[in-house]
Amino acid sequence: MSVPHARGFLLLRRGGGLWGIANAAVDGLARHGVDYRITIGGSGGNGGGDLVADEILGVVEDLRVWPLAPAVSRFWPEAAAGLALHGREPVVVVDPGRPPAALRSEKGDRPDEGRE
């Protein structure tokens, strides 16, 4: 079960990108072969489920999150809770109710599978 008072963000890598998920939305984390599975609770009937990560970087307590600018929406077709910076890297902050396709656990596929 997620911890409503949990602070911070879980940072992970998937497909070369850096992603953040609010700790309060994380229900579980487990190693699954070469990947990690993050179980999240979503709001409403369309959220929640398992996400996949290539690497777990850890938890950061303070991450300043900015809302997506309208111009970003033209180039980023999926929902996001916002953008942040960790060090010098951009972080896409996941909306737990509408996780991006790049993180969803569908058939266990990896985004780079089949490429050589």
C-alpha cells in the first residue's frame, strides 16, 4: 500500500530518460530479471499498475517540479505531472494516474528490444 505521507521522488531510468515518481504513489518495488518493477496506485480506474525501469537511482527528498509549458505539449503527447532538474539532467515527473507508455509494463517489452 502506498504511504500518503511519504516525501520525495523515486528517480529511475528507462530507455535513456530520467523519470521521477512521487513516493506517495509507489506501492512496491522489486527486481524482475534485468528490470525493476514499480507498482503504483493511480487515481480513478485508469491509473495504477506496474511500471518498468532499467535502473533505480534512488530517492530525492526535494525536487522542484514545474508544470509543463503549453509549448511542450505540442512535442510531448503524454500526460506528465511536470518537469524538474536533478543535477544537470531533466526529469519527467510521472502522473501516477496516467503513466507514460515508455514506463508501462506491457508484455515485459523493453523499448530497445530487437535493436542492434
